[in-house]
Amino acid sequence: MKRYWKYVKPYLYAFILGPILMITEVAGEVILPALMARIINVGAANRDVAYIAEMGGIMILTAFVMMGGGIGGAWFAAKASISFGADLRNDCFQKVQSFSFRNIDSFSTGSLVTRLTNDITQVQNLIMMGLRMMLRAPGMLIGAIIMAVAMNPGLARIFLIILPVMVVTIGAIMLTAFPRFTVMQKKLDRVNSNIQECLQNVRVIKSFVRGGYEEKRFLQSNGDLKESSLRAFRIVILQMPLVAFFMNATTLAVVWLGGQEVLAGTMPVGNLTAFTTYIIQVLMSLMMLAMVLLQSSRAIASAKRINEVLDTRVDLTDEAAAQKEKQVEKGRIEFRHVSFRYYKESREKVLDDVSLTIEPGQTVGIIGSTGCGKSTLVSLIPRLYDADEGQVLVDGVDVRDYSLRHLREGVGMVLQKNVLFSGTVEENLLWGDESASHETVRRAAQAAQADGFLSAFPEGYDTFLGQGGVNVSGGQKQRLCIARALLKKPKILILDDSTSAVDTATEAKIRESFSTALKETTKLIIAQRITSVMEADRIIVMDEGRIVGQGSHTELLSGCSAYREIYDSQMDREVSAS
């Protein structure tokens, strides 16, 4: 609860006023049956119309006060709960944003979506219901019992029988339901993950005609969710019929016993009517408490899942950074005996004792077979991962001694998987420099060979891109991502196989623009095609996580068998193709 106090404190007035205003409804509900009893016992019995009108007026006034209190209580309860949920969701989102890749890998994307939406909604609903029922249900219970005992102590003994039975029954339902709700939320995670995966990869599914297979997968996960939901609610649905049964049985007992007292003349008719109403109020208040407890069982399961996100220890931070104000100034890169594993328990190293120095302004090509560690190597520079052993230094400073913000501001990356966001082309490019003018944006697009096709669009740079850039081709998407990185004007630019969908002529023009637009920038180009790196100042050849050769294209052809093998295989394919 201490953790959640920060979300309560800003709206404490609403958390207080909501339940207090609901008390006015309780007071009215307890008073009205007594007033009705007076109308029957005094006004109707004595045919006193004036008395009936007076009591009726008081009842109408009470009803208006109740209405005002109910509306005010509901408003403040909604304000408190919705604000609580919004602030909690913000903190969870910020926490996820701080996650390292390893942290994100420990949760599925669908699970994180469920936790930030459905789970927080469950907690929010509990708060709203709790604020409306917190004082109302106990107040009604206590008030109705007091009034019933005051009217007929003997008849009120029926509470001694019904209340313990109801409490035990509702408690048993809650204890059974809680673990089932936990399972249900996990099944919901799986459904969300399944939906997200299918929507993100719908083109692949259609191109491989795997719609039927994915439908079967979804049918299974959705069926699992249905079964777990039914299993949870199978217990819960017993609550309402049982409460209704207890309510009806108690009412019948009161009417039977009270009716005998009325016939014997020991209890006025009005008192029996009021007593019956109080019995219903007692049972209704218990039902309200049961509803809160039921919502609590589901919300507690959700809160535990939310806490798992908030309690996750981020394994990549800059809290221990020794030079937080330091910025990347030159772009010199050095790897000192660097080793890395994606999984700590794995014995196989993705990078194994890599040592390398890249001087400022150099253009360095990195080539090697798939899975040899090229992308992993460059990911260590902006600290997308941290090395398990050794050091990565930028401008002579360990990357762990920079603030993450300053380090990443100095590094521009165009990843293998090009990502664009919903919005206009210009809005996407401004990620590189949000204060850039339109002319600056256009120059970056020209350098990336993107201005030509953008100018051909009817709306030009104001063309709206769908989620992920679905309405542009792969090559266009790559050039837009390069333009975005160029606009950043980084000291280090990393191109991770980012021209694979671009023809060789366009690629050559992009490389040529680098020599002018990014003359002082250190450029690392990861590529599968040797032609993409042949003109680099230096080429690094990697194999199974190690550097097996480095030098110019000419030097490697004569001195590195791995490079020669790649070169020969690619040249042979080109000859065969021609």
C-alpha cells in the first residue's frame, strides 16, 4: 500500500469526499423506512392527511439530498479512481521505457500490453467500487441492524443465524476464485500476444498462406482463455443466486414471524413493513461487500502482475556513471577484450575476446556470415546491451561512465529492422532533430536519396505513414530511416545492413553523400554485400564472434581466407546472374 500512496495523495480530497457523500445516501436509506412506518402507523391509521403530507414532504426532501450525495459521491469516486489509474499507467509505461532489451525479453509484449491496460483497469475498477461502497455498505449494514433491533429485538435475532452463514459462504467463494483469476489473466496475456504477433506479421502470414494455421493457434489460445474465464466465473456466479436465496428466505421468515406478531397486536403493521425493508438492506449491504471482495480477488491478482513490472530491476542504467555530463565529441571507438552472451547461463559466447580500435571520422565496414556477432558488436556502443567481459570505450571513456542520454545522443543507428511510426514523413524524420527546419529535413532526405520519391508523393513530406510505414516500400523505408539518422548529425553513425533493399546505384550515391555530409563522423557499415564496404577505410571480418581479419579490401583479398571466400562466392553469383 505504501507504493500506491503516491497515486492517492494528489487526489486525496476526492478519496475522502467520495465516501463521505455516499454516507448521505446511507442516512436516507436508513431514515426512509422509519418515516414510511410512521405514515402507516399514525397517518393511515388515524386518517390524518396532514400528517401523511408532512411525512411525505420530508421523504421527498430526503430523496433529493440522497440524490445529490449519490451523484457527488459517484463523481469523486470516478475522479479518484480514473486519476489513480492514469498516473499508475504512466509510471508503468516509464518503467517499461527504461527496460533493457534483457528486461523486455523477460516479458512478452502481449503481457506488457495486458498489464498496462487490463490489469490497471481492474485495480481502477476496485478503487471506484471501493470508494462507493467503502462507507455505504458497512453504514447501511450497521444502520439497518440498529433500526431493526430498535423496532423489534426479538425478531432481529434472525440476524444471528443468517449473517454467519452468508459470511462463510461468500468467504469460501472468494478463496476459490482468487487463484482462478490469476490463471485467467495469464491466458489473456497469451491471447494478446497472439493477436499482436498476427497483426504485425500479417503480410508474412498471407504470403505463406498460413492464415488457417494462425486461426488454429488463435482458436486454441482463445479457447484456453474462455475455459479459464468460465472456470473463474463458475464460482463467482454462485454468489448472486446464493445471496438472493438468503434474502428471500430471510424475508419470508420475517414476514411469517412478524405477521404472527401483527395478528397478535404486539407489532404495528408499519413496523413490519419497515423491518422487512431493513432486512433487505442488511442483506444488500452484505451483497455489496461481497461484490467488493470479488473485485478485490481479481484486482489483487492484477496488482501482483503490475508490481512485477514496477519491481523489475533494470539491469542497464547510468546510475553509477562517473561522467554524467560527458558528451561524445570525436567518435573514437575502442573494444578491449570484449565478450558477450545474450543469456548469462549460456556457455556459448556471441562475442569472444574482441579487441578493436576505430579512429574518429573513419569509415569501417563490418562483414561476416549471418549470426557471427556483427549487430551485437555495434549494439554495445550505445549500450543497448552491456559487455559481460572487457570494456567498450568512446573517446577514451567507458560507455558505462556516460549518461545513457548523452551517449545515445552522440550515436545514430539505422537498424536491420527499419521502424517508422504513425504520422507524417516529416514528423518521423524530426526524430533526428525535433527543432530542424523543413529545409534541413529536406537536405537530410536528399543525402539519403529519399527526396526524389518524397517529392513525387501528392502530399510530399506531409504524406501520412501508416503504423510501421506500411504504405512505403522496403527500400523507401530504409532511406527514410537513414535520413532520420543523418538529421541527428551524430558523432558515430551505425548502419546495420540498412541498404539491403536499395539498388547498388542508389547505395553508391548514399555512400558518396556520407563523405560530404558526415565527413567528421565515424561510420560503421554492417553489410552482407562486399560491394557495400569495398571502399571503406577499413573492413572488419567476423566469424563466430571473433575478428578473423581486418584491413583494406586489397589487403583482405590477399591475406584473409574468410574474406576471400565471401568475395568469390558473391562474384560468382554476379557472373552467373549476368
